[in-house]
Amino acid sequence: MIPFLILAFVLSKGKGSFLIAGYNTLPAEKKAEYDEVALCKFMGKIMYAISLGILLVGLSEVLANQLLLVIGIIVFVVSIVFALIYLNTGNRFKKR
């Protein structure tokens, strides 16, 4: 969970775009079409949500609580599905 939190912190500051898969492989002309800071900040928020899911799964093991495991998995999956849908619809991060 610690590496995810570190990545979330870096991304939420608007830095670390080279860590975003797909974006880092775009040619320079295509990268210029996107708002890099907004994209990084959004991915940072998603990384915080994923970290929360991982924390809940870990706590479920420590506390032997199945409910925390279920909630952690739901948070993890919902945040990833939300990010995939949000990022791939609506051209939200294109510069105007």
C-alpha cells in the first residue's frame, strides 16, 4: 500500500505523467493535446481510492473481519471501473 500512496501523492501534485500507462507512450504531438496536470491529479485521486481498498483488505486479515474484505474489494474494483469509464469517455482531459 505504501508504494501506491507515494504514487498517489506524486500524481496528485500534477507531476509524474510518465507513470501513467498509455499517456507516456503517446508521441509528443498527441501529448500536447492533453491537460497533463489535470490528468495526473485525477489519477492521483484514483490511486488514493485504490490504496484505501488495499488498506481495507489488509485490515480484514489483521482483524479477521470478512466485511472489511468485501468492502475493500468493492472499493478497489469500483474505483478502477470508474476510472476506466471516466477516462475513456467525453474527452475530459483534452485541452480546449
